[in-house]
Amino acid sequence: MGQSYNDKKEEGIVHYFRKNMGRRVFILTKAFPFMFIGKIKSIVEDMVVLDVETTSIPSLEGKEWTVHIHSIEVFYIETGLGAKIPHLKDS
């Protein structure tokens, strides 16, 4: 028997994130802190390591976060073909 739908979906998402390492990403999750904007630093198994610019909680910004693929509800990666993710902080 082949891979389940969920296994194929997870594999595809991991591959897409790996292919776009170094790019900016917007992620919404089910759990606190719910929102991340940052750069994809690396992929470790089914975890995305981010250099986080912005979250819903300012004291958690400017740090490295690891987000489990299963907890991601929605994501958008800047690829140069679509809209850019806005910078929400003054620099």
C-alpha cells in the first residue's frame, strides 16, 4: 500500500518550504502565538526553523522559532512572482 494522503501532503509541504529556504514567509497556526512573519532558516524533519521578524506578541520577536508543519493552518511564501509580505515594524 502507498503513502496516505496526509503523508503525501506533509511531504509536499516540507519539500516546498525546503525549496524556499531563505525567503520570507507568513504563517498562521492553531496555537499561540498564532502568527509569524520571518525568513525560513532551515527545515528539520517536519519542523520549519524561522528567523522571526514579527509575531502577534512583540516580546517574542527577533528570535528563532521552530514551527511544526502540522500546526500550520495557512502560509504564504514570497517567491518573487506574487505580492510581497508587508513589513509591519518600523526599522
